[in-house]
Amino acid sequence: LLMGGSLSASHLEWGQAAAERSGLLPKSFKFIIGSEIVYIPDCIPALVESLCFFLAEDGEVLIANTAVATRTDQSAARMKLCQCLEAKGLDFHLEMPPQASPPPN
């Protein structure tokens, strides 16, 4: 921001149709950041549709996710995300967080 950029956040319903109704321009974001947004596998396809709609051709997405819904697990959510990204032809790289140390006794 010190270099003349801008930053904003707002509620956004996921999916292609919702993205089209949002009033935001397609392919207009060079960088999209999300945290704790990949926790319900059934919602991931709509998330990826939104990313595809808004992400600029040379853009990047950073998603940090450490929690999932109680009815699934990280592995299932991660697999669904990878499948959806691949289906849309998006390049991606996964980094796993380091294993946390157990709490002291």
C-alpha cells in the first residue's frame, strides 16, 4: 500500500453466476488472498469458479487453510481443491505447514 496500491475486502458469494452478479470486473485481481476458506469440500467447486472469474491472467492466489468442517478432514478438502483446480486448468503448488510440536506437559 505504501507503493500506491489498494486493498479492499467484502462479502462475496461463490460461484460463476454469483461472480457475474457481483458488479466486479472479471480477471481484475492480480492477487487474491484467502484464509480458512477450504473447509467444506462441497463448496470448493464454487470457490474455484470464483477464483477463475476474478483472477487476472498473470495473477496469483494464496490460500492458507488449517481447519476443516467436522464432517471431513484436511486430506479430503485438499484433494477436492486439487481436483477442481486441475479441472479448470490452473497451475498450483501446495505447501504443507510444518508439524506442530505437542503442547508441553
